[in-house]
Amino acid sequence: MRWTASQAPCAETPEPLAPPQWCVGIDWGAQRHHVCVLTAARQRLGERTVEHTGDSLNQLATWLTAVAADHPEHVAVAIEVPRGAVVATLVERGLQVFALNPTQLDRLRDRHTVAGAQDDRRDAFVLAAALRTDPHSFRRVHLDAPQVLLLRELSRAAEALRAELRRATNRLREQRQRLYPQWRHLCPAADTAWLWALLELAPTPAHTTQLTEAHVRRVLKTHRIRRLSAAEVRAIVQAPAVTVAPGAAAAAQAHCALLFPCLRGLAAQVQACAHQVETVLAACTTADTAALSDVAIVQALPGVGRNITAWLFAEAAQPFARRDYHVLRTHGGVAPITKQSGKRLQVVMRRGCNPRLRYALFHLAHHAVQVDARLQKVYATLKAKGQSRGRALRGIADRLLRVLIAMLRDRTLYETTHVPSGAPGAHGETPGGQATALAATGVDKP
């Protein structure tokens, strides 16, 4: 068996791999990891349990290098988690590290036992044995660039901060709804800073009678709100409030007083995180002065902004670097799943994918349809065929991925005005002006 990228469709390495003489399985754990080493003849060479500490992981890498007689490229390591300290330590020492989906490991475990037995020692052996016999089921793990790691951490932190901010604003909205139902006309979501300042001035219906137009005008001017006048806001605020039980207004006021510092702190952190993401993307854009950078090419697509660019490179940096269209559409949930049995044929949406990459491609297609006239026609055609909104947007995302891969390979930017006569894009099959590039790439249509 030759270990080459062309033989392993699931492996993500374009370069040929050195044939391993030792296969290692690592059952990853939070505090300790179980390691099993097999020879090419499937004989157990050694087993040990490694603590999750710096010294233990370095000793593990030293042991595996010694087993390979100082030829770490002849050692192939199988693990379920494709990131973390274990993977980084082994890859830095020159070992080949491969990742396997935990669901696949569960299926491979049935080869060795039908009783359903499961333990760390057995899982480590199953990983090593599967890597020896089924290397095509694994994908090669590479360490991402430092900027990609920073971008991934910042984008995920920004998403978590936005979720926390939504939770806090939802709590504020519910408290406001108890006393001021009419305030929903000012801001339904209660997620703006000027509304927080206004609520601090009038936390209860009793305080609204003391609220003057000068107070409201000062708040609107500070936060640059021009769509509402001070008189309109004051009229809405001073509308008759609902009748609540004695003490309910004071309780809501106390709850809101606790929320305001949290809201402002979370909003400031979201802005700071967004600024850091922009700084990293700008650094990636200016890194390559001789040619167009990948970030600049991706941002040339219609409807692509800071968040979508960060999500794409944070979650799929390696497929983008390899220009791997099929891996991108699979990991992003764009490629459908076909289920066929006898005369029954069913095509359904792919559920097993990277949810953040799916989210990025969904919003990429959604925004592109809004700003690109050609994609609007394609979307209308798909809807006329009876496709749902989600299915149509997945089709748009698939087309944009084909265009993007062609742009990255040819180092060109997206154009909407130039479509060669007779090209697929001239009839709505391929958006943008990259039709000739798509024809040259030889990428199959979905």
C-alpha cells in the first residue's frame, strides 16, 4: 500500500507521504492519553499512559522518535482531536499526524468487538490498526499559521461575546416589557446604547414624569440619533404604563441597574474584538506585496465583509490554501447527501459538517443575492423550480465557492460586468465574470 494523496481521497495532503513503519493510536483524554504503537506487521510494540503535561508530552514525542530510530517521518499517529497540545507537539517533532472523526472510530470499533466493549486502551489500538489498514479514512493534520490561529480565536470569541450580549439584552427587554410596553416602538430589541442611557434616566414609570425634552435631546445628541425627535421620544415614554403589583417596579429597576454595566462592558468587548479581527485581516492582506492576497480575493466577492472573511479563513484555512473546492463544499454543508435503496432515491441536506463554516457560507450567499443582480436571477430561477430558501442559498453558495476557487487559482478579482459570450455565466449557470477561469479549472459542477 502506497501512502499518497491521490490514493486517499479524504486525506488533505497534496504531497506524497512516507510509508509508515509504525502506526500509533492515541486515545485523547482531558487529563491523560492512552498510546498504542503497532508495527507494520500489526504487532504491539508498546503501550503507555501519558499525562497531559508539558514534560509528559515531550517524553512521548522523544519515545516515538526513539522507536523510529530518529526517523520520525516513518511514524504515523492517529488521533480523534485534530488540534491541541498533543497534535502540536508531535507535528513539531516531524511525525505524521492524522485525524479521524469520532463517529468513524465508533464504527471501526465494531471490527474488533461485537459486544459493545469500550475502553481507552481498546480505542488506542483501534486507531492504530485503522490507520494501518484504512489510511484513506483519515486526514492529515497540519499546523495553521499563527495569524490563522489568532483569527480563529478572535472570531470565536467575538461570536461568544455577541451571544452573551444578546442574552443580556433579552433580559433587559423582558424587564422593560413589564413596565414600558410602549418602548418597543423606540427599539424592539433593546440592544442600543442610547436606549440604555434613557432607561437609566427613567427606570420606572414614576420617573418618566420628571423626564424633560432637554434630557432626551441630550441623550439623542450624544448617541447621534436623528431618526427620532426629543418630543416623539418623550411622548412615547410618558404614555400610560401598565399597572403592576406593588414593588414590581422597584424590582425591575434593581434588575436593570445590574444589567447596564454588563451590557456596556460586553458591547465594548465586541467592538474591541472586531477591531482586532480587522487588524489581523489587514495584516494578512498586506503580507503579500507581489500578488493579490487570499484575503483580498475573498473580500472581492459580493456581500463579503469582516465577519464572513474571518469565519472562512478561521474554519477552512487549509482547504483554501490547497484550493480544494470539494473539501470546502463538504465541510461547509453545501454538498448534499444521496440516499438510494432500490427504486428509492432521496437527496437531503448534509448535517455532518462544520457549523460555523456552514453559517458563513449561508450568510455569504444571502448577502451576495442582495447586492448582485446576476445572483438574484439565479436565486429566482432556483426558487421557481420549487426549491426552498435554504436549498436555493446552498446552491448559490456552491456557485460562489466554484468562482472563489477559480479566482484564487488565477489570482483574479470578482467582476460582474464582463461575461464572455457563450460562457456558462452568460446563461446564469455561473455568477460573475470568472466563467473562463471556471472552465479552465476543470471543477465539476454539483
